Amino acid sequence: MSADKDIDGWLAERGISSPDARARARAALEEAGLTNARKVRISELKLPRAEQVLAERFYLVCAAPACLQVAQASGREPLDVEPRSHCEHCGGSNNRRAEVAFLEACERSGVRRVVVVGGSPSVREELAGQLGKRLELRMVDGTERRTAAKAKSDLEWADLVLVWGGTELHHKVSTLYTQPGTVHSHKVVHVARRGVAALLEGGITHLER
């Protein structure tokens, strides 16, 4: 004999907890013949099909404008979730939201090669893991000596150069990339704020100009 689950509780586990979102999700399950308005519990045997129905119909999304924009373009109905860790776009992470938006901005602008100057080793590793599958990256350690020839090579190679001030970045390294009036200065963005999201948002703003 199969067990069953409380429907509202099962929906809440997925972040579908507001009265409106819960009513819309329940209506979709009822249309699929998986439950009816009188029932408060659902057989666990039906849960895989219920998951499929909701996934095909709805895009689970938090209230962030960037996430809502993606949800509205998905071809599915946006369905608000709380907490935002259930959001399909950002998973509740400002960094993740910025990474996705940055990749989309790069794709729109035809940017394939990106140089990041500065940042801690762990953050550079995070960026390489999140962005490296879709972009070619060069990560420059801002604490190590960099020759003018290597910096010039980076500038010629890159479509976009993000110089990350306020992090582990020596002035002697940053100035190799930020000298004004050079032929490559149009592709160089200096971001003074800390944090992965701030860095990538600086890149997005530059690309959208």
C-alpha cells in the first residue's frame, strides 16, 4: 500500500507557498487528473507525474527583475517562489544570478574571450568553474609581477578585460591594463566594488552601453 503526502506541504517544499501560487499549482494538478478540489493529500506514486506537470507548465522564479525577465521569456508561466533558493534562474544566489546574466550579455555582444585581473585565488577558481564552460578565460593574479608584454598580449587577445579594484590587486599590475588612451581601452572595465556579483554587473553595464 503506497503512502501519501499533504499536497500543500509538498508544494511548500518546492517554494510554492503563497496562496496565489499554491492555487495555480493545484489547478494544474487537478487539470492533469492527479487530484481534485476536495483532496488534501496525494499518493506518492503520483508525485513524479506531478513534478513533471509543474515543470512543464511553470517557471519557478523569485522576485528579482532579472529572473522574472528570464521566466517571462521561457515559454512557461512564471510562478513565484519563497524562499528564493527555489528560483530556477538564480537558485537564491546573487552571484549565480550575475553569472547567468553576464553570460547572456556576452552572448548578445559576441564576447568570447574575457580576462579577469585581480581577485583572490578562490574567487578566480569560482569564476573559472562557472564561466569557463562557455567563455575562454584568462585569470591574472594581481599580486604577482606581470610584464608589459604579457599584459599587451592579454589586451590584444581579449574581447573584454575586467580589472577588479578593491581586491588582491597591486597598482603596478592594474596600470598595465588601465592606461587611458590606448588602442584597447574600449574593452577594459575597471570595477572598484568587491564581490563576484559587483564585478560581473560592471561587465554587463559596459556591454550594454
